[in-house]
Amino acid sequence: MVASDQWSDLTARVISAGAMVVIGLAGIWIGGHVFHALVALICGLMVWELVGILRPGVRQAQLQLGVVAGIAVMLAIYLPVGFALPLLLAPVFLGFAQLEHNRTIYLSFTAMILLAGFGMMQVRDDMGFGWLLWLVLVVVVTDVFGYFAGRFFGGPKFWPTVSPKKTWSGTGAGWIGAALVGLLFSINTGVGLQLIGISIAVSMASQMGDIAESGMKRRMGVKDSSNLIPGHGGLMDRFDGMLGASLFLLIIGQFIGFPPGLG
């Protein structure tokens, strides 16, 4: 029998998730400046959370680096890529001057956050609403299938020392959910069935982002990145999978001619 405490956070999670879905879908649907501003805000807040984890109590540095990161993402999308890339990485080096410890963690996660945000904006601007919706659905379905399968079926833990709640059953269920999303989009968009495999790979990348953030929090001795979102913790806790997926798509999209089959 499933223990009741496994579902104790479900109500808060559902309400918060519903609000995030409405705001997210509205931003994706509108696109343009509104979506750019939404992504910049989220990226800035995630860097704010990251600095709060790595250097707690230093609010000035936390605020400064969060604001600079958000501004960098917002400006970068309006520049040619050659000028956008150094702008996106500038907040990484700025943080070196304000962090005495954990600089490698800051470097890695800040770069991932800013490049992933830039990648999401590029997908929306260049490929349209449908393909960004595909990316979001792959990540969300991976998370949802994994959440419920892990609690219903349980079984061996994926990596108990880093993420005690994650199971192999939930991990595999996430891949199955992503495959179904890929199949649905391949049927309705005319792209090849390779999209199923790509969807599974993006699902895996999203799980890697989740694991990376869990490992970082475990090392720093914190449970959540912040308390901004009831039932979910912080934005990094909620968007860690999207970071991995978006960054992965930004990289592999240059090699596979994404979307597959549309030339």
C-alpha cells in the first residue's frame, strides 16, 4: 500500500503547477518580447537562487548577479549570435569576483542557465509555438510520468545518495512518456519517426539536469533552491529538467538538422 506521506505535497504541487502552466503557455503563445522577458526573468531568478545557495546571507551579490544575468539573456536574443555568446557568458566571470568558494559550481550552472534560456528563446523565435510546446511537453511528461510511476511502482532507487526519491521505474516511465509525445508530434507534423528517439534523448537530458541540480543541493546541504513556489521549492527545482533539455537541444540541433525530416 502506498504511504499517505508520499502524496502529502500533491495538492500544493498541483495548484502551483497549474499556475505555472497557465503563465508558461500564455508566454509561449504570445512569444516575442513577452516571452523573452519571461525567460529573462526566470533565468535571473534562477541565478539569484544559485548564488543564495552558494553564498547564503550575501544579499547584495545575490541580487546583483541575478539582475545582471536576467539583463544579459534579455539583450542577447536581440543580437547576432557572435555577439550574444560573450554577453551570455559575462555574468559567469562577474560572479568569480564575488564568490570566494564554489566557483566551479557557479560557473557550470550559470552558464547552463543562460545558454538554456537563450536556446528556448531561439526555438520559439525560429521554429514557432509548436516546437517549443513539444520541448516543454517532453520535459513535463517526463516529470509527471516519473513522479506517479515512482510512487505507484517504487522499486530500486536510481541514485539514492543524491536523489533518494527517484526510482528506476520512474526514470523509465519518463522515457516512455517522452516517446509518446514524440510519436504524437511525428504523426501530426510530418517529421520522421526519428523524433521519437530524439524525444527520449531530450527526456534523458532533462533527467540529467534534474540529477545535476540534486547533486549540487546535496553537496551544499540544502533541500530546495528557494521557497518561491509552494510544493515545488524554487525555480531551479522546477526548471532543472528544462535546463538540461534546452541546452541539449541547442547543441544537438546543430548536428541533426532539427526538426528531422523537414529539411
